[in-house]
Amino acid sequence: MPVSDDFQKAQRFREAALPYLDDVYTLARYLLRDASDAEDAVQECYLRALKHFDSYRGPAMKPWLFAILRNVCNAEYARRAHSHAAIEDTPGAADQTPMWQENEASPETEVLRSRDAGAIRKMIDALAEPFKETFVLREINNLSYREIAEAVGAPVGTVMSRLARARAMLRAAWTAEEEHSK
Amino acid sequence: MTCDEAQILLHALLDNELDAGHAREVEAHIASCPACAAELAAQREMKRVLADTKLSYSAPAGLRARIEASMPQARPQPSRRSVLRGFAMGSAVSALAASGVVAVVLRQDDQQRILSEVVSAHLRSLQAGHLIDVVSTDQHTVKPWFNGKLDVAPPVIDLTAQGFTLVGGRLDYVDARAIGAVVYKRRQHIINLFVSQTASTEHRPPKTQTMQGFNCRRWGERGLNFWAVSDIGGDELTEFVDKFEAAMKVNVEG
Ligand SMILES: [Zn+2]
């Protein structure tokens, strides 16, 4: 009977997907940089996920939800088109920060001061896409490289180079800020 | 291995993503390259600081509630399509189905559960494309639309002149039963007026309760149960119900 099928499907979905609500919300916060836009996007993500739950074939629920959230966020980027770019490779942004400099300071001087979460979140927020997304998926959402590749629909090699750039950019921002605050 | 390769692969090394063979290669390069060794040390340090900081966010409770409310609830509710199919099966069958469906006197301990279902229905209606089945500001269009879909069509009263704009009607589900919802707007706020038939003809005076941040004012009149749900203030909702009741009195007696 379709009535109870619908309910059972929702029940299965609830058990499979709701435990990741904080993860999905976290990614949305970093991608959209706005609490209420993030809430809207997450709600839309769960609506779409429930709708497509029939076609979901596991095993990893998290990357699947993230992939749906990305689509929702891209639509939001399109709406905000005047101020934000979609999550795409932006070669310009990638080239702005060199991967590393020949004259690295010695490891002893590289020790970063611990910062409060708010300051670090701000620095992550400022990273360009698609590097920020890759970084958040790895460092905060704890996805493996393969899962990130699944979620963003890119080869693992691309994920690796994006992550390396994201970390280089973040560290550059971090050390620059420390220089500034000295 | 070149430095460019090592600069990417050292992250995979940090993240434990490399197989043993590649890990050895990266380690060999780092052992002989001070620049890459420095980068690895710096990145390891940054990773450690990041791991010690709470960078994730917690979803607000209201978001969780809204998502829960958007899903089919614990009491299975027929999809709109299947009920409409039921109504289309023929008057004999649908009359039979409807008779057991509508005439129920609510027990007191059911009230709270029904209220939460009414609020859920209100939340569902706020999602795109769910609010209105028949869009009209004309009560003479909205009212006939309910005929044949429900045993008793809900009273549809235009309150535009009183400050509450009639915007349409909808078939909804509460307590696993089809129920009429008449939709009003006050500025940008939606008011859903849910109406269902009841065996009780006694008058129950209006009473306001709050649930999940919404005000719900319910009352009983002439064999009908009413629930008005909205995010407008309690005073305004009371005003709405007063004006609705006054207009209904005129309609019935006039
Ligand atoms: Zn090197």
C-alpha cells in the first residue's frame, strides 16, 4: 500500500540522513557564508534527498548529501551572481597564491599560534572556491579523498591538488595575519 | 620525484591516503629536500591546530524541526494523489470512505497530537508549491472547489475588507484524514484556517496555544472544528478569528 510505503521510506531516510544534519549544515555555512541562507539550503537539500532516496544506492550517505547540497548552493550562487562565482575552477584565484616559496622560513619559525575558532573560520571563509569546499570536506567534514571526489564530481587527482592549494592559501593567510598582529 | 609532486603528495601523506609504496617515495624526497621537509612540518603543525579547534557548526533546532515536519509523519498520511484517486472512485465508495473518516469526536488527549499535526501541515504548506490548490481571492470560486473533495465544504469567507486577504484553498491531511484549508494573508504572513467536521455540535470557545513558534487558535462551532495557524502575533490571530466568526454569523443568519 503506497501510504505506508511513503512513511516507511521517510522513516528509513530519517535514520540514514538526519544524523548528518550538522555536517550538511556546516558545509552550507562555509559555502554560503550566511546562517539563514545555509538553513534554507540545508532544508532544500533534505527535501531533494528524500525525493531521490529511491535512487540512492549507498554505501556512503554523507558524500551523497553533500553532492545534493552543492547543487542547491550553486543555484544560490547563481541567484547572487553579482557577488559570487559558482563552485568551479577559477584559475585566477588558484594562481594568486603560490604553492610554496623557494625561500621558506625554517620550520622553527613556522609554528602557528593557536587562534580562536572564530578567527580561523573567517580565514577559511575567505578561501576561494573550489579550494574552500575541498578543504572543508576534508578537514572539517572528515571525508576521504575518494568521498570528496564523489561529492564534488572530480577525479581524485584534482581533489589532491585543490587540497594542497587550499592548505597553502590558508597557511599564507594565517602567517600574514600573525605578521600583521605582531 | 620533483618538488612540485612532493608538495601535493605530502598532504596525502599527512592524511594517511597514500599506499606504502608512494609514502616511501614521498618520505625519501623529504629526507633529501629541506624545502619540502619544512612545508611538511608546517602543514603538520597547521593540521594539529585545526584539529584542536571546533570549526564545525551545529544545525539550529528550528531547522531540524522544519525538516522533520516536511517529511511524512509518524502517523502515515495518504498522499494527496491517492486520496484524490479515492474521491474519483465513485460516490458510493467515497461516501463510505468519508463517513468513517470525518465524524470523530476528539478525545482530550488527542488534542495535543492533533495540534502538532496541524502545525506540521502549516509548515508543509509554507514550502514552495504546497500552499494553495485553488488560487483565488473570490470566495465564490474557492468554496465550490471543495465540493466533492470533502464531505462538508469548509466555510470560505472573504475577509479582505477586514484586513485579512483570502488567497485560496487547499486539501490537506491531519490525523490521517482529508481536511480543508482556507488560506489567508496578513501582510506577508500566511494564515492557514483548517476546518474539519466533527460529531460534536457544541460550541467550544476559541483558545490560543503556541507550538514550534506558531500561534494556533482553535475553536468548535456548528459541527465544525477550526484551527487557525500562523506566525502572526497572538493578538492579530485573535482579531482574525473574531472577524471570521462575526462574518460567519452574518453569513449563516443573513
Ligand atoms: Zn622538494
